[in-house]
Amino acid sequence: MFSKIKKVLQDFAQQISEAILYRTLSEKEIDEYCNNLFIQLIESDVAYDVAEKIVNEIKQQLMGKKIRRGDDAKNYIDTAVEKSLEEMLKGVGTFKLMNFVKSVLAKEKPVKIMFMGVNGVGKTTTIAKIAHILKTNGFKVVVAAADTFRAGAQEQLKKHAERIGVTFIGGRYGSDPAAIAFDAIVYAQKNNFDVVLIDTAGRMHVDIDLMNELRKVARVVKPHLKLLVLDALTGNDALEQLKGFEEAVGVDVVVLTKVDADANGGAALTTIIGVGKPIAYLGVGQGYNDLIEYDPAIVLKMLFR
């Protein structure tokens, strides 16, 4: 993963290191190298504003730099480029879901987590993965299929619940999603469950009727956490989806799926840097264990190792 963008950054570091050896590059020369890097980032599917942000950060690292005789120029520039990306990735908030669950349980139970996202982003699979993580950490979990809109949604989530070994609460297609979510919470309260994971209908962020339905679920459920699942491969479109959900319902935290499927790396990097919300997990495969906590060091490793 990230193979193309990794090569772009490596080539840039090589070119700069050869040019900067024994002398300080002028601002004009650095601009020329950085403009070329900007074009290559765009060609690797990095969004325009994110590419601009990356280039400006690298430019700041390089201005006035001179390599001393005997120093490894390539290593010096690699470090400067990596530091630039590290600063940007550290600016993305992290979210430790297990710590959050424990903090809520110290006051009340069950913890109510509402999942949102458009069809095709991997929302149902992400719910199953998180249910698996929670169960592995010793929590009693209920999954609620409040998606009564998409054909097969109930069956899909039920099958995951059976495989993982967690309790499933569903309802009829066309029934009130808020009622199903509420029933799951009541069931969890009566049976001493720790966490309720609520699936909602996959919807486009511009679908007013479905967004109104989502607002109703949120009003009835009063979730402790509203979690949005985004497909990292969609780049700018994922960021537009985030804006839509944020305006309509509010978003507390994000999970990015399909990070492993981006060979170029540009779309995923665009989403990670541009999301502007804490990231809980990155999806890196289809298995229940293929969900890793967001950590800038992991993304840096994908880009530079």
C-alpha cells in the first residue's frame, strides 16, 4: 500500500539531496523542486489542498538548510521530509475507543455507539470488527440492526453477530429504526450488557429524508458516540460526506476503511490529513482482526519504510 506516493517522496528526497550537497539552495530552487513534487502528489491522487499543505510544510523544513561535508545528504533530506509528514499526521486527532468505553461505564451503562455512513464504505463490517474487539476485551455487546432500508442489511449484520458470538437485535424492513435502536438499549439495560452498537441505514449525505431519519434515531437514542465510517479510497468525496453528516447530525469520531487497498496512497493520505476529526481505527482488510488503532507512526511506516 502507498507504493506510488512512497516513490514520489523518495525521488524528491534524492533530487534535493543531490542538489543541496555543500551549498544552500535558493528559495527559487526549492520552489522549483517543491512545485514538481506538488504535481507528482496530484498525479498520485492527493487532493489539491492537501498536496499544497504537504509541499508547504516540506518547504519550511528545507529553507536555509545546508548539508555539512561528510554528512549523509540523502538521509538528511529523508528525515526532513518525514518530519514534515509526521507533523501533519500528528495534527490528526486520535481516539482510543476502549478507553472511552471504560470511562462511560464508570458512570453508566450501556455505552451507546451510533454508526453512520453511506452504502459501500464497509460500515456493517466495521461494526462487526469493533464488536469483536469489544468482546475480546471482555465487554458484553449487543448489535442493533436499525437499518430497515437496505435489503439484506438485517441478515448481513445478524450473520456477523453469530460468527462473533454477540447478541443481535433486529426488526422488520420498513419499521421505525429509532424503535429498534431503543429496544436494543432497553434489552441491554435489563440484561446487564456493556455496549450497544447501532447500525443505521447507509445514506447519501445529500438525502434529506434519510438524514431526518438519522436525526430521529440520535434524538431517541442519545448516543454517547456518533461514529462515521468513511472509505479512505474516495479522498475528497469522503471529506464531503463528513461535512454532510456533521451538519445534519454531528460526528464525534471517524473510522477509515480500505486503507490497505490504495496502491497509490494519495486518496487515503488525503482523507487522513483532511478529515479534521479524531480517527479511531484504520481498516486494513476484511478479517475481524483487520482493524488497527490510528497512529501517525503506522502511517509514516507505510510511507517511508
